Amino acid sequence: MSDGSLSGGALTVGTSGSGTFTQTGGSVATDFYVALGENAGGSGTYTLGGVTGSPSLATQDEYIGYYGRGIFTQKGGSHTVANSLNLAMTPVSSGAYYLQGGSLTADTVNINFGGVFVQTGGSFTAASALTNAGTYTMAGGTLTGGVLTNSAIFTGYGTINANGGFSNEGVMTLTGGNSTVSGDFTNQSQGYLYIQYNPTTFTGNVVNYGYIKVTQTTDIRGANYTEYGTYESDPATQAFDNLIVESTGVLKGGAGDKWVISGDFINHSTRSLSWNTVSADLAFIGDQASHQLYITGADRGQTVTGYINNFAWGSLDLTGQMLTLMDGNDTIGGALYLGSILGVTFSGNQVTDIYGNGLDIYYNPDLAENAYLAGLIYDLTGGGQLLPMLLTPLAIDNPGSSDQPTQQTPLPASAWLFLSGLAGLGLWRRKKSSRRGNQGGGSR
């Protein structure tokens, strides 16, 4: 069909045998449905659009593979489904939709098991809802919908506008190009989200109950982020307005990983054995007058054991920012253990840009970035101190006679292993610093 109009009650392509419908122009309108591969032995193929022309197809409902096999390829034109678009309607059927150009609009979309949707261009709108229980592959284009749900496999990149929110209950991989996800995004407890190699922006709130891993990605941006599950960075830079980690939440990252916060970092995690940011970087930025940082680490004094399974960070950058420390758990008191701390200002022995609330911060005096602190102890406004870590065992008096020799408090083997790793971290940071060159400023 290259021109003219076709209308009728229903259109079936491939009822029990093999049928093909090619529409490069004109308009097709049905009062009921379009069905491809209606019966078990049926195979139907529909092609909409071509090199030229602006064909249109409008129907009430659509079934790409009802009991048989259906393939729909849209190269251009407009395709409108008033009610529901269904791929692989029954367990014995298969249905594939290839959107290469043009526009596709439906009220609800169901990609069932055995259904495949491949979008390489064009615009796709599921006004009320889209549910994917099959395979959705996206390589560009725009997907817009009310409530979007992935319970199987979603792979690719592009612009996703989830006006009613996006819920991932399966395996979702954003890779191959830049992606933007608008609307609130929830990764459910059974959900896996992988972000690989390309920048991704979340414009709404992000909540993770499952597992998120970011790999070799230069920029992940989002609004408020709430962690109930596990977020692993390997390596990447991620920037959030507010970062909230609940009691079950875990962050993991190593050298080259960075969390950038423009608001507050509210941490209530109790998962110290799973948490690992001892080589990762934390930075506060933005125009907010003062940021809050909730501390969940235990205060183990000036020993290297404070860095082991204790919510430690490789560095903290406060350049140009004000910080208020808050107690993040039910145990009174606590401390933050850092490799380096950047951008701190002080007058005498008083830190002027950190309100401590009685909580302490420990730093490694052997790192070049901390040279401006001269290995000294500083008081935090509102109580608490900024203290250098002691890299050798502490000497304590034997509780016996005063003429007995002083004994050394031994560190556990795990602490000495960590200490050797910390030395390597210091060497890595010195090398990284030399690559950056002299940046000036007393806080560096």
C-alpha cells in the first residue's frame, strides 16, 4: 500500500499461514484490532514507512504475535493504538517490534515473555503505562510514558521520560551512549542496574533497594538519592543533591571513585563490614550555606584500626564549603577516618569551617595533601577535634609497678595489612597530585 485509505473492523496478517502487509503511504484505520500471527501456525509481518511518504496506522488494540509469530517494523510515519499494544500475547507466541523512525503512541504497552522491542530511533509514547517482561533494547530515540516497569531485560541508551516513575524489577543496563532518565527511578530489591561507560543523568529522585553498579563512567548525576541496598562504583564520579543511606545501605568504591554532594550526606548505615570507601573520594560543592555529614564510624582513637570496616574515606574535599557533623547512629559519639582532608580553614588551632558537635575527624599526616595541617591537632567548632593518625602502635604504661618497662599495644594482623595498603594509597595520591601539578592555595 503506497497511497489511499483502508478502513474496516479488524485487520489480521498471518491468520494460520504466512502474511505480509507493507504500507509506505496512505492511511489504515481499524475499528477493532490489528493481529499479526493470530493462530498457532500463523506468521504475520507488517512494515510501516519507507524512504518517502508519511503513512499512518490507527487501531484500537494491537497484538504482535497472538498465538503465532508477529513482526512489526516501523521505519517512519505515525502509528497510534488507542488502547493496548501487546507483544507475544500468549506463552506460545512470539512478537517483535522494530522502531527505526516515526512515532508510535499507545495508551498501555505490554511486552510479554517472548516479546522483543528494539528502538533505534523515533519516538515511543506509552501514555498510561509500559510493562516489559521480555526484552527491550534501546539505541537512541525517545521513550515517554506514564508508569514504566521493567521486570526482565532492558538494555541500551537514550532519553527516557517516566512521567509516573520508572520501576526496575529485572536487569537494566544503560550503555552505548549518553542517557537521561526523567522522573523518579526506583530499583527494587530484585532489581539490578548497571551503568557503563557513558554519562547518565537522573532528573528525579533515585531510590535503590537492590544492586547498582557503575563502571568506567565519567559522570552520573541525580537529584536526591536514597540507598537501601548496594551501590558500587568501579570507577566513576557520581554527583547528587542529597545522598541518604539508610541502615541497610552500602557504598563501595576504590581509587578513582568520587561522590560529589551539593546538599547533605545523611548516613545511617549499620553495614560496616560490607561498606568500602577507604580509597574513594568525597566532596561537597555548591551554594548551600552549610552541608550536613552524618557520621556512623566508631571512634577508635589515633590508630590505623579506625580505618578497618569503619566507614572510612580516602579523602574529603571541603574547599569553599561549610560542614556540620551529625551523629548517624544510636551510639553516642563517633569519628570520621580519612586519608586526606582538603580545603580546611583554621585560625590558630581552631577549625573555622567544620562544626563538630563533639565528633572527631582523623587524617593521615604522611600524605602530601595534608602537609598544610603540619601533623597538628585542631579543635572543631562546637566540640570535637581534627587529629593526625598515629602510624605506629601506641605506647601505654603497664598498670604494674612504676619501674616496670613500657609495653607496646600490639595491632592485629589485619591492621598491619591495612597499613601497608594505606602506604600504597599515599604513594598513589602523591603521583596523582604530581600529575595535576601545583594548583596553589594553602588548603591544597
